[in-house]
Amino acid sequence: MTMTEPELKDGHIVAIAGPVVDVEFPVGHLPEINHALEFDLTVGGDQITVTAEVAQQIGDSRVRAISLKPTDGLTRGTKVRNLGRGIMV
């Protein structure tokens, strides 16, 4: 028997409250707690990549994550990538 990596699906932002973002993923593809998520944000004409860490699974295929950069200008519906691993520095 061989182990295969689970397929990582993208989600989208459904709520924003300061550095806290709620992200909805397809059913069966919820990231684990402490896994890293990434999304792109345009600030002053420059595109930056923001990393967030999953803090809680809140039900309905949603997670609550804490952003590691400011979320000014972030909108609902923004595509979010599940990195399938913890934050790396």
C-alpha cells in the first residue's frame, strides 16, 4: 500500500475582521489546524502575498485563520491557497 499526498484545493475568503479571516473550502478539503494559507492582496498598486495560519475549524467547511500581515484592502471572495504544511521561516 502506498501513501499519496492529499489533493489540496483552493478556498475563498468569506469574512474579514482585522487580522482574522474566515475561509471556506470545498467539502472534504479542510486544512488542518496550524497549517499555512496564502492569498494575494493588492496594496497601492503592488501585489503582495499574505500568509495566514489556521487557528480553528468552525464548521460548514470553514476555517478561521490569523493573517501575518495587515489585511487592508482584502475583499470577500479572494482566492486562498492551502499550502498543506505549517508556516516555514
